[in-house]
Amino acid sequence: MKVCVYGLGHIGLPTALLLAQDHAVVGVDVDPDRVANVREGDLPVSEPGIDELYAEVREDFAVTTEAEPADAHVLVTPTPLEEATDVPDLRAVRSATESVAEVLRPDDLVVLESTVPPGTGEGLVVPILESSGVDAGEFSYAHCPERAIPGRTLVEMIDNHRVVGALDEASLDRALELYTFVEGEIHATDVAAAEFVKLMENTHRDVNIALANEFARMAEELGVDVHEARELANEHPRVDVLRPGPGVGGHCITVDPQFLAQRVGSDRLISLARDVNESMVGHTIRSATDMLGSPPATLTVLGVAYKGDVSDTRRTPALPFVRRAQNAGYDVRVHDPHVESFTVDPESLDEAVADSDCLAIVTDHSEYEDLDPTALAERMATPQLLDSRAVVDDEAWRDAGFVVRVLGDGTC
Ligand code: SAJ
């Protein structure tokens, strides 16, 4: 079938390329530069295997800025929180849906993959589609939220089980014909339930990271190593404590719980969890400034991506960490082997650590596990380390002459 995929971002582009293995796909994006780059094979998304997949399917994959008639239209546009209001910003979904309505024909399938507040499909998307003059029932509609984790996007898109929330039986059948690349099980439900399931998943993660962070703060007060305690607790067959850290970043876990909390009254735990996670930056910066003493002093931030081994800095806790350290009067340098541009220019590791007074590991990139503390100690003015992700062997660093604090082990 001919498929148009709207939004060539972190999820839309990989989805379009996977669909192009079995269908004739047109990727549609409102940004002409992005369209031109994708056309030339300069992909705006860096994920294992994506360049190879692009090379494999490029014959069946076109890109453009305008909606086209197609058998299936897949909407994968972003749904952030509007910065000024903190309210879900559905303008991209709305405008992509309006574009689809202009070319919609009876028997077409429309799929919304973007994560949306409860009720968006039947309250906003379907009525816009019906404004085309084609009625629901004549066209098919389904909500099929993605579940792929950045860094493993393609593998997870193929292997993970998926939920399809379909408007009716025909919509379900059409959606099953579309998602031929999915090797996981596909579970059918209705549209509202599928929207809720996606929000439950990311909210579950946020609340559980908050619990891990609260355990870390408690362990610090009690002089217990939370990392050892976590491993021991996770020996229990029904316990899975997540990892504490300097805060939760990315555009999903930080945003999606608020889609639920703002829509439904009974949101106390969800909002509290958000607050706990947001408070971790302040907690981590206090440990860093405690180590550094009064300015002037130089702090080197290792890692600005929102999590390990990715290049994405959206809503990263590193940004408020850097800003707060700068505002407190410290000279801040940043290093990240995965991130090319950031508000502070990245430098080589050697430059970033030269004469520094403290290293702060903010992102758990694999590269930081193998740093050589002896070589680093020689380059620094004061060999101090704040490890907010518990990635290094702290004893080895102490042996190399470092003063080390690890978030959650009783030393912070
Ligand atoms: N984090 C911790 N401790 C942990 C796990 C994560 O502090 O134990 C932090 C990370 O460092 C990062 C943030 O949480 O800053 C979010 O990272 P993540 O790996 O938990 O999640 P995302 O945002 O990369 O991807 C999530 C995934 N959702 C779930 O795991 C329920 C992914 O499957 C979704 O597809 C994605 O959101 C999405 O697009 O919704």
C-alpha cells in the first residue's frame, strides 16, 4: 500500500524507513531543510542501523513537504509541553491532521503514533478528519503509540509488543496490514485505552525513578550505599528498583505524566514524583558546590545528553545543572563525546579537565566508565569527582588521589 508518514523526527523517520521495507512510503515534513537532508541521505536521527536501513529502502522511500493521497497516513509529529504555559502543545498534530483531511478518501487508514493527552483521538483528530466530508466509518482510524527507547529504536520498533487502539474492526484490520515490520505481538483495544496505556507506561517509569531518587536521598542520610542496597533489593523476584541520578530528562518521561495529571483530577502521586525528580538537580548541584567551596573554581561537567550513549539533549538535567553552577559563580566546562552542539562549547576531554577543581559525571555514557583517574588527577588543579550516576569504580579513583562523592552512597 502507499503510506504517508508525517513528521520525520526521532520516531517518524525510523518508522517510515521500516514501513518502506513492505510499502511505498512518502515521508512528509513541514521543514524543507529536513526534507532536503533526508533526500540526500543526511539523516537527522542517529540510531544504530538507520543508515543501512535507509540505503536498503531508498528506492521505496520518497520525501516531500506536502500531504499526498495515500492508502494510509501515519502521524508522528511532536507533542511537547508549551514552554510558556506547560500545557500540551498539540498544534503539530492538529495541523498534520488538517493536511491529511485535505487529501482523505473513503477507505483510507489514519494512524496516530504521537503520544497524546487522553481523549485526543476521538475528541480532536477524528473530528478534523471528518471535516473532509468523509465520515468515521468510511475511513479507518487507530492510535498505535510507539514504545522504542532511544539508542535501540530500530530493534525495539521491530521486537517490542505493540498496542493498537482501533476505532472499529475495519480499522484494526487495516492497522494490522500496515505494521508488517512488527515481530512482537500486537494487542488490540479501543482508541481511549491505547492513549491511556502509553501514558501509564511513561508515568510508571517516572514514578519509579522518583522512588529510586527518594531512596538515594534517604540512604545518604542514613549512611547506606543505595547502589548496593538496590542490587540486594532487586534480588527479590517481585522488586525492580530503578537507578537514581541527577534528574530525569528526555522529551517523553518528563512530559507524558503531565498529559495525564493535567487531564484527570486524581494526580497527587504523579505530580509529586515529577517534583522529586526535578529536585535532583538542586541536590546534585549542592554536592558539587560543597566540594568546590567558594568561587572562583572550575567545574567540569561530563555528559550533557539526557541519558547515556545518546546524543539527545532535550530536557536534559545537565542544562539546569550547568546554569545553576554558572549562576553560583563557577567557571563551568562541559564535555560530551556524543553531543556536537550545546549552549557551552564542548571541548576535548583533556582541555575540559585541565586545571579543573572538580569533575561532575551527569550523564552515564559508557566512555566514562573507563576513564583513567591517574592521568586525570595529574591534569587537574584539585582532583575531585562527583559521580551522580554511579558509573566509575570509586575505590580506584580514591586510590588515584581523588576525593570522590557518589550520589546515593552516603558520601554526598
Ligand atoms: N533514568 C534514571 N534512572 C533509571 C532510568 C532512567 O534516572 O533507572 C533517567 C534517564 O537518565 C533519562 C530519563 O530517566 O534522563 C529517561 O530515560 P529512559 O531511558 O527511562 O526513557 P526514554 O525517555 O529514553 O524513553 C522512554 C521509554 N519508556 C519507558 O521505558 C516506559 C521508551 O520505551 C518510550 O518509547 C519513550 O520514552 C517514548 O518515546 O515515549
